Amino acid sequence: MASELDTVKALRALFHDMPKAPPGLPPQETMAWIQRSMSDFAGGDVAYALEHITRSAMLDIVLRFREDGHLKDDKAFEATLRDLATPEGRKTFMDQCIQAQKSVDAADRLIKRAKRPMSDPDPLFGFDADHIQRFIARQPTGPGPLYAECSARADVRELGVFDSDPAAVYEFDWGFVTEDHGSWNVYIAEVWRKGTVGYFHRFMSAWRLELSTQPDGNLIAPPPLPAGLTLDDGIARFCALTIDGGPHLQDPAVRRWMGETFLARILPYMAGRAVDDDYDFPAHVQD
């Protein structure tokens, strides 16, 4: 186990240039100072939260390497801390970790391919026709138990995803869709319960696959996105995926496509593939 001194050294190296409240402030003034610092941070409070999460992840990695990896060597440990004290060093360290993880993932894909079943995963969920019609008719359910579960998660709170209430919430048996600032943001319970971060790219791969194949394997593309809509990963709103459309979201024909085609027919198969960690997407649809 890494010693307390090792932990302190790593904390100082990683966080020495992050804003710190002046000592001696009363608790209320300390909180106000922290809020101002987060708002003034380059990119705003969300950028601050992401930076803090990234550096915390690096701290965990460094201490793990100190316990049972190459950083058991004192000289290597001190050299790494010197690197981590600079933006360039932190970027290099994370790039190395990402490359190492890619190698692990490649080996894991080979194992999964060897044991992969011949058929595709089943749809993750079905659909309730009443829920779909309510969505098409622009009759929000409002926040329900699944919205409450998602918004109460520590990662969601830390990123401030729901600091401002979305304009509309449509809750389903499998999760919910928020409609806000010209976008539909799709939140799936199985995804946030498994951590969300690992599934941004898997949903994009699932979408590319949907554009070329149907669940029965026929090479027949589903109806394309209606004019004015774009589908993007869910990173910005910390969700499974986002569909942007601005004023086009109010078009009855677009809403019908979103409800009857995407939510009811396409999304269940996409989600089934994306959340099945044993499913290996074809190379041509991966990033």
C-alpha cells in the first residue's frame, strides 16, 4: 500500500495549481470562494469538474503503480511526480495510460470474439405505445423515479448535469429523455448504472451499425435522420446520446419519427449491443 507520505506527494504534484481557498475563511465564505473559482476556471465550472475528475483518476493510477507497479522504484516515482506537476507531463502520462488501455482492450476484443455468440444481443428493452404517443403529443411526464435516481448519482451531481432543470422530461420504463435547448438527451438506466463514461463511443458505434444493418442482418438502412437533426455522443450532457435539432424538434413529423422509429424501433437494438460488454462491434463502425 502506498504510504501517507506518497499520497501527499502525489496530491501536491497533481493539484498544486488548482484553485485553493485562502486559509482561515469561515465555511460560508469558503464555499462562496470555491464557487467563484469554479466559475472563473477556463471553460467554466463543468471544465473545472472534468479537470478535477481527470486528475483524481491520475492520482488513483499513480498510487496503484506505487503499490504494485513500476513506481515501486523511488527514482521512477519521484520522476513521475515531477512530470505530473506540469500540464505537458500530465498529458503525456494520460496518453500513455490510454495507449496501454487500448492494448488491453484489443486483447480483450480477441477473447470476446472467440466466445461471441453467432446472434446479436437481444434488444435491451421494449416500448410502451402509450409512452411513445405521449412523447409525440408533447405531453411530458416530468421527473420520475428514474430521473431522481440518475440525478442523485455522485458523478452526475459533480458534473452539474441537472443543476438547471430541463425544459421537459419524458420518463419511460428504461430511462428518460430530456428536451432542452433544441436537443433530445437520452438517458438509459442500464448505462448510468454501469458508469456512463465507457459507453459514449459504444453508442456511436451502435448508431453507425444501425445505419447499415437491420436486426435480422439484412443490409437495409432504417429511415435516415429527418432533415435538420444530427445525432451526437452524450458527452456534453453525460447521457447515452444526444439528438440536436433546434426548432425542428417542434415539427410533428420529426417528433413522430423520434417516437415511433427511433425510440421504439432503433434505440432498443442499439442499446442491446452497446451495453453488452461481450459484444464486439465490427471494425468498420468503431472509432
